Amino acid sequence: MQLLCGRLQALVARPPKCTWSPIVTQAYSQDKMSSHSPITTSQKGEYVARQVSNDCIDFSVGQPSPALLPLQALVAASSHRLGSPDAQLLLQYGPRQGYQSFRQSLSSFLSERYGVSVQPEHLMVTAGVSHGLGLAVSRLSQPGDIVVVEQPTYFLVTPIFHDNHLTVMPVRTDEYGLVVDELERWLREHPSHRPRLVYTIPVHSNPRGTTLPPDRRRHLMRLAAEYDFYVLADEVYQLLTFPHHGSGDRRTGGKDQDSAERINYSTYKSRSGSESGSVPDPVSPSFSGNAVDGGAGNVLHTDAAAAASVADASRSAADLDSVPGPLRCYEDCDPRVSRVVSLGSFSKMLAPALRLGWLESSNPELMERFRTDGVVSSGGCIAQLATGLAHSALELGLQASHLDGTVRPQLAARCTALVSGLRRHLPLGCWSPSSLVEPRGGYFVWLELRDGVDSRQLLSLAEQNHGVRFTPGPVCGGGPANCLRLAFSFYNEEELEEGARRLGAAIQEYIGLQQQQK
């Protein structure tokens, strides 16, 4: 072990600015790069917060690829909105929740995609998920309150809770997401274990790519009612489910999605202890790809349980995009006393620079708290102009076209390229093939290596000797040291294959160093 540590210490003996932090992209020498395939994807310049050069494949970049950002669509949307008769008033302060016709268009779009009704009055414009989360936390909690957070989780979320002086309580996740049984055990251990909030990414999660099964969703919402806490559902990836175009679920060797989900959730039931019972039918929003303005695609439901039931009934084997519906569908209560606050965003499905998202709550008391926030009261709608651009993107079909024609199929192809590349290039014995689950959507793959691998040490070696970077597990809210988060959204398929090859070579070298001193 001394030999390994000595080699790794030598690798990291460099100026302080060149650290293993996932925020810094370190230069890589051209002589070492000469044996590697060229990388064309990069982003540099004063417009971007994250500078990414082409001398390293950086799997820590959880951003959309610059080549896939819809510049021409936004040019068309801008022309359409700013050329409208009353466009001058769009430049004024806007209504606190966002103007009505935008929320109507967004609610119709979400109703179609979710397979359950979304009402305009339940939506409020935010400046992206981070702003919406900060707003919800500040209006629903007080300093000293407890917030339960998945472990691992989105690595930049913890500062938001700390800024609001909350106590963060991590709860373990597995390959199906939040282990709700463990949350329940903790709640029952002591009367002081009373969180005000639970933060979860229930679909295609960051960093693990997992999707919380229906039974766990129902269990979580029963606990929320029993123990009087709110659930902040970060559902930014809900609309980024991959289209499979009839090829079946890739994790099950080509079986149709209906069978695949039943097999997958049957396996979950057999492993989940006290959460076992009858095999659940996943709630599966049905999307036909056609624009809907009300009518049959915008059915009104009297309560969330009915919404889940209708979505269950609408599922079919032909719908290969199925994932469980929004978390609120699993509450068994009057929607007016809902404990779910859902957060969504245009950042992943249109463009991050819009800084535009939404907050959804059917609870009028909560919505009034959000509307009366000091910043919103002073400035009105937090993203008025961006709202207008997104409104035109929705009305003109540009959003649907970009999401279905570019974003989802490209993410699916890139995910497949990365996972296939990892399976080809990772050294045998350093990882378990069963632990590498190909996500059904989102941005991330979670790689678990064998015990004894320290991903932080591996990162230093991988960057300096092989031109590849990633996010170590411990950075992700305290994830295991032997795990890595790999983003597939930024690079094209050939670059992802090359990145997998470089990562495999880095792991091989790391394992070799470990073996030398045995």
C-alpha cells in the first residue's frame, strides 16, 4: 500500500489549482494525448461557467452538449414572442406565478407527458430547479429543522440546505433509489427524528440513474402524512425518459417494456424486505407524441389516487417510454392538502441559460407561501422574458420537436454507447457487471468498482496518465469511495467509447499498482 500511496502522491504533487475537484478541468499534455483518439467536443469563452477543453474527456460535466443546444429554435421563438402585438408588456414586471397563458400551455404540455392532469393554478415560474428548491426550503422550514437527503445525491444541493441552516440527515439508496424502509426505521427510533423536509430525485436520479418503484413511492407518501413532513421532489429528469423505438428494454435483452418492468419490479419486491407484497403495476404515463390542448389528453381527476389509477389503466405494452408518474400521483389524500412540491426545469430539455423552471403544488396554502416570498413580491415573476420565449417554444411545437427529435434519442444513444463501452473496456475482476445498471433516462451512470478502490486516488491517476475525469462517489453527498458518477450528456458516442477505454486503462493501472505491493 505504501508503494501505491507513494505513486499517487507523486501524481498529485502539482500546483494547488490542479486538484481533483469536479469543477476544475485540468490541462493534459499533448505528448500523452498523441496515443488517444481526438476529442472535438469542448466549450470555452466568457459565456460559459464551466470551461471544458478537448484535451481530456471529462465525465464530470453534467451539462447538455453544446452541439445539441437549439439556437435556431430559440431564434424562432424569440421572433414569434417579441413580434406579438402586446410584446412590449412582456418587458414589464410579470405576475408572481407567471402569466396565465404560459402556465396554461405548460400545464397542457405536462398533462400530455405525465399522463395525469396538471392545472395552471398549481404551477409557479422559477428561475430553474435550484431557485425553486431554495424558494421551497426558505418558505417551508426554519433554521434548525431536519431535511432528509438521499445518499448519494446531487452534489450541489447540500449548500442550499446549509444556507438555510438546516440539519442534513442522509438516508441510504440502493439500485431502486431511496430505501424508504430505512427512513421509516429512523423515524421510529426516537421522537426527535422528525424531519421538516425530505428531498428526493425519484426518477433517473443524479447520481445513480435510479427510478423509485411505485411501492416505495406510496410508502414514502404514507410516512409524509404520518410524520408531517413535506417531500421536495426534484423531477427534472421526469421528461428525459429514453425512447426505445420498439427495441425493448435494453437491460432485459430485448423483452418488451411491459414485461421488462414487471420482471424488474418483481426482482425488487423479492429483495425489499418489509416492502414486499403483491407485484405493483408501475404507473406509466402514456405519450403519443401529439400536441394536446385539453380534451381527452387533459383529463381532470378528483384526487391523486384516481390520477394514478387512470395512468395505470392507460399503460400498454406498446408504450415503451413508461416510467412511474410524478410522485404526487402516489398520495392518498385530498390534493388540496398535498405534501409534495414538484420541481421541473427547461434547462435539460431546452437550454440552461433560460434559467427557467417551475414549481408544482396542488396545496393552495403552500402556493400562497411561495407567492408571498419577499423576492417574488418585490420583483414579480422571477423569469418573465425567458417565460415568453419558452411559451412560444411550446406553442410552435419547437419544445416537443427538440425534446423528442433530439434530446431524448441522443441521450439514449449516448447512454448506450457509454454503458457498452464500459462493459468492453473495464478490466475483469474490478467491477461487478450486475452492479452496472443502464438507466432508462436522465444524464448519469453510476459505476461501482471493487472494494479497496479509492475513486479520489483513481481520479488523479486517470486525469494525469490517461486524459479522463469523473466525479468520485464521496463528492456526491457522501457516496462510497469505490463508486464513480459518469455523465454521458456532453460527449458524442465515439468520444464516450474513447472515454470508457481511457477509464478502463486507468483502472487497470491503478489495480496494477495495488497488486505490486501485495
